[in-house]
Amino acid sequence: MIEVKKLVKSFGPTGVLRGLDLSAPSGEALVLLGPNGAGKTTLLRILATLTRPDSGTVTMHGIDATKSGELVRQNIGVVMHSAMLYGDLTVGENLNFFARMFGVPEPKNHINDLLQRVEMDHRAESRVRLLSHGQQKRVALARALLHSPRTLLLDEPESGLDQRARAILEGIIGEFRSPGRSVIMTTHHLELGLKVADSIVALDRGRVALHEPASAVDIAQLQAQFAEPLGAL
Amino acid sequence: MAESQSEPGGVEKPGGESDGKARQVPAQTLGLSTRHVPGKKSGGTTGNFKASLGVIWAIARKDLLLEVRNRDVIVSIAGFVLLVFAIFTFAVDINNKDNALLVGPGVLWAGIAFAGVIGLNRAFALEMERDTLEGLMLTPVSRDLIFLGKALGNLMFLSISIAIALPVFAVLFNLVVFRFEMLVIASLLVIGFSSVGTVFAAMSVRVRAREIMLPMLFLPIVAPLLLAAIEATADLVHGDSWSEMSQWLQLAAAFDVVFVIVSAVIFQFILED
């Protein structure tokens, strides 16, 4: 269970999250929608312990994320906008380095399996800077899964992915979503969001504007309700 | 809504939220991670210590490998310090031994300090270009180990640059610097310089005018260390004994002890939004 209560975050005079409440049960994929500036990425960064909230609480699988950051990070896999990989290291070297940081014992076979899963095993010896953005995203996805996390946090993971890579992403989300594990994903791709989500949350100006099971969401109604914001989705 | 009471390493049993009670199953049953993560503050065993050293070395080794491949930092430091030496040889008649003895130690460490600032700027700029510092911060490694790893990397770059610059300095200024005492002086300087420099480079990396901000913030802080290195080197080139330079070495050592600890503590607060 991931639980967020009364979360507030401002950057200077700009309030980004304004008392946001949210809960995501284990075993589910929750998809965050909303226009630019709604607070999706900020929320994900707080869940990832990269950003400290001004106030409010974040509990991930019973762990207070604001107090036990290291413990939370042990249990989350994160893909942000940027792939966050070293350009002058090879794909294999990057994953080996991060495996070491996550304390993964004997990571070689696991890395090979993950690279096969994201269909990047043929580029294991290539330097990351020589890969396309979409390929780097696939490697970032493999990095996020290295330590068998309990929660996947994905910030617009579909950006830059071709159709095949998007199918891989959907497959991984589907496989990952299982008892004890959960996925929280932001996206501007409404179709993809509805396809992988168990529940949909729409953020608007730092608050939850809608929280429904994906099966209950009517795309047309959603688009009508958030006509302007969803223009960007 | 029932709040989970899961403990670290445990996993909520499927449906555990529904009855409001925190039920635990061993993480292994779901194939989830319960492994020890280096850098966790709980622990304190020899194994933890070794694992922490392993993490520090892995971060520094990664920086060294990147440097071997793109040669950004060491070339910047060594190139700049050699230019400083060359310019001073034009400005001062160093063929006069008294002049060389008078200005040589200051030129050596001032040159290395200025060049070191350029190297520190570059080292963190490389981490920011691809957001890799955030990638590192997303690992469960404690911030103080990240600091020590980055500081060790900077220490290695600075040491290599000094090793390149020192023979050139010795030839240009015709001073005897290859003595054991110089190894002690240089070691004390690079330890303090790298630790404080790593913190200030991390602080200024998100600032727009970081090329200016870093030296303006950093150099006044390391002034006592530079003074100690310059004075100890002056004693060395004059052929003074250990006892005469010991007060400066003690100052440098005290600076290192205090600032390595302070830097490690500060580092964990400066990376967050």
C-alpha cells in the first residue's frame, strides 16, 4: 500500500502540490494523468525520495518515505524523463554499476535476463551515448528492475519509445503488477494509461480531481470533463 | 483506510490491506529483495564496513573509468596548472634562485588550487548533464557513501594532476621537491581539497554562474589548507627539518579531519530539492 496524505510542495511562490491525498493498494497499477504543471512529476519525485515535501506524509509499504529514504529506495525502481545512465559506459557497465549500488549479488545472469526482456541484449557492449533515446529508456527500465523492487515508479515511460518498445513496456507492467507489488505511472498517453491501469487518477493544480477504477472511466467523459487539460494528454 | 505496518524487508501479504491488519510474509516467497544494502546505517559489522568500502570504491572507479574514456577532468587540471607555471616563469625571473625559493611554493599550490576548481566544476557538470547524480541518489546507498565515493574520485584526479605538474614545476623552478615530505604535504592537501571541493561543487552545480560561485565560495574555506601547504613547501625547498614544518602539517591534518567529517554531514542535505 502506498499512501499519501495532505502532501504540500511549493517551489518558491509556486504551489505544485496543494494538500494532495492518494492511496494505491498493492498489486495494482495506478496511472496519473493531468496537464503539464499538475504535479505528476513532483509527486513521483517525492515518492522516489528525490524531493522532500514541505508537509504531509508519504508511506510506502509501511515505511515513512520522508524519514527512511534508504529503505524506500531499496524497494522502488524508477524511470524518470531522463534515462540517468552514464553515456561513456557501456550498457553492461551501467547495469553492473547500479547492481553494485543496489547490492545485487552475482548480477551477471540477472542483467542478461533483463536485457533480453527489454530486447537490448545485442547492445550490451555499446556505450549508452550511442543509443537512441528509446533504447536508453529500455535500458533504464532494465535498471529499474535490477533489484526486484516492490514498486515501479514510471514518469512518462512511453516517451521516445517505438511501437515494439511500448509493447515491451506494457508487458513488463503487466508482469510486474502482482500481489505485493505496485506500479505508479504518469503518462500523457491516455490510451496506454487506460490499457495498463487498474485505477486512474487525474491531477489538476496539485490536487486529485478524479480517482476511479480504470474500468469505470469513460474516456469521452474524461476528455470532456478536463477538456483543456486533456488536450495535452 | 487501513494503514500498512509492513516492516523493512517484509512484504504485505496479498489482500493484507483489506482487513486492516499488517500481515507479513517473508520477502523471499515473492522473490523480493531482502538483501543487505551497503551503506545502511543499521548494521555496523565488519561485513557492512567492507561493503561500504566496496561502494565507495565502485563510485570512484566508475568516475575514473569515465575519465579514462573522455579525459575531461585531468586534462583540464593538468593543462591549466602547467599554464599557470609557464605564465609565472615569464613574470618572475626564476633563474634567480632567491626568487624561485620565494615564489615557487606559492605558485605551485595556487596553480593547483585554481586548476583544481576547474576540475571540480567539470566533474559535477558531467554528472548533471545526463542526470546521473539523480540516478545515484535513487539507489539505497547512503548519501555519505556517495560523498566519499565522489570525493575519492576527485582526490584521484587531483593526485594524478599533481603527479603530472610536479616534475614540470621542479624543472621550471629548479627546486628540489621530490622528497618524502612533499608526498605528505600533497596528500594532506588533496584530502582536504577534494572533500570540501566535492561539497561545494555539489552545492554550486545547480547555480547559473557556477564557474564563478565555486571558487568564490570554496577558496576562502580552503585558505588555511593552502597556507599550510605553501608554508610547509617553503620549509621543504629551503631544506628545513620535519620539526620546522610540523606545525603546518598539523594544521593541514586538523583541517582534513574536521572538514572531511563536516563535508560528509553537509553533503546529504544539499542534494535534495
